[in-house]
Amino acid sequence: MSSEENAESGGMADIFIKPSVTLSKWYIALGTWGLVLAILNMTGQIHPTYRVSWGGLLTFEMLADAFGNKEGAPAVVAGDLVFIAACLALVGLGLRSINESFDGGLAGFARSLVLNDTWPALVGSEGGLMRAVGAWCLLLGFGFYIGYSVLYMTWIDLGVYSVSITLVAFGFALNAASRAPPGDDTVM
């Protein structure tokens, strides 16, 4: 390994501390989702009867029980604060990286979430059938998770996750496949 390569790459930690634009988007999405779940947990809206212990859930119940009875549970515990701090760190790292490397900074990133070529495919043929089906899968996946969870307080339900994740994963995959360059005709 040359010293030139060492100067460019700070190692594995730099991948996580100075994320790429793609990883930054994931940081922002996961951090925001975690913050929403933490707020719902503290207000008692995450599940009809349970209160989540983030320390127990994320350590597979090595530190505490993952779920406790909602009645009589304190509104805020230390695990909530640690989880919120971790989620804020993810969002902060993602936003910092997006601001430094995304064309237009944070404003350009926010604009790209709404004004892009995926959402017009919901009503038109722009991008082809694959992009249209991908856009509908994304909309239905996110819409189902949010709608069903609001109606039935199922923010942490595995069944709701499995339906939502399947639709969202197909949406991302079809959306990416619609942008792939055409293949070689001689390849079988």
C-alpha cells in the first residue's frame, strides 16, 4: 500500500464518519425514522399495550426486556435519551455530508426528494412501465406503513413491516432497474 493511498483513505471509520451521498441519505432516513419512533414511544403511541425499551430491543434483551407494560411506565428513561442521541447523530452526520457534497446543499437535497423523475411516473409513462410500477410500490409501501400504523398503533408490528418492506424494496429495485443502461444484445 503506498503512502498516497493512505493519505486518501482514512480507513473504515471514515466510511461511517464521512459518508457518501448514498449512505448519508440512509443515515437521514434511519435517524428520522428512529426519532419518530422514540417520540411515539415516549407519548405512548407506539403500541396499544407495550412500551419499548430501546436498550433491550437493540441488544436482543441482554441489557433489559425489550417490551414492557405501558401502564405505570415512566414517559422518559435513559435508554430513550441514548436512542434519541444516536438518531440525532445519524441525522447530523447525514445532513453534514449532504450539505458538503450534494449539488445545491441541503436545499437542493430537499428539493430532490419532491422534484425528481420517480413521482411523475405515478401518472405518466415517463421512464417506462418499470419506473411507474416502482413508484407505485414505493408510494403503497410508505403509505401502508404510515396509514395502518396511525390507525391501529402498529408502528413496531412485524407483519406491517414485512408488507411495507416488501413493497418499498420492490419499488427501489424497479426504480433502479428502470435507469439501467440497455444490455448487450450478444449476451445470452
